[in-house]
Amino acid sequence: MSAPRRGTPARNKSRRPAVAPDPVNETWTFTAEAVDDTPSRTLIRPAADPTALIRSLGPPPLPGGETAAEHYFAVVYERAAALAVALAAASDLLDPDALHGDDDIVLDH
């Protein structure tokens, strides 16, 4: 067994003062109530224009390439929205009322 290092006091764990437990606060006690365990399902409606929010911010700050960048960004946003709609449809979370009048979205059930 090695000797304690110089300059560092030897630690004795038995000299620690005992800590009293905190009293129970009656305000924060949990009371069990009847809880509805059925998960709520929020149906998803596809966006009419997935690029609207990004376009509202203005053109991207790319000197000389604003037009091309806006086009490529729009393609990415529209593809992401299409994949989100497909995922919602596969999970049966797509709002069927939102599909009336939109010819771009086709469901095969």
C-alpha cells in the first residue's frame, strides 16, 4: 500500500457528517387518477405549397446563383414534403378530407 502524497490531506470517509433526509413535501405528492391510455391520433394534411415558408425569407444570399439556388432548394423541399406525405399514408395518418381536389397525391389502399 502506498503512502499518501505530500501536500494532500488524508481523506477519512468516516468523519463525514450524517445528512438528514428531506421531509416529504405534501404539495408535490402524486395521486393516481384515471388516465385515458388510448393515444390520440392527429391526422396530417399535406402542404399546398411546401416552399412557402422558405420563399417568405427572401432569396438565398448566394451572389450570382440566387435563381439556381432557389430552384434547387424548392426541389428539395417538395421532395421532402412528398416523402412526408408517403410516410403519413403508410402509417395511416393522412387526412382523407385533405386529398379531395389534389391530383398530385394518390393513395393505393
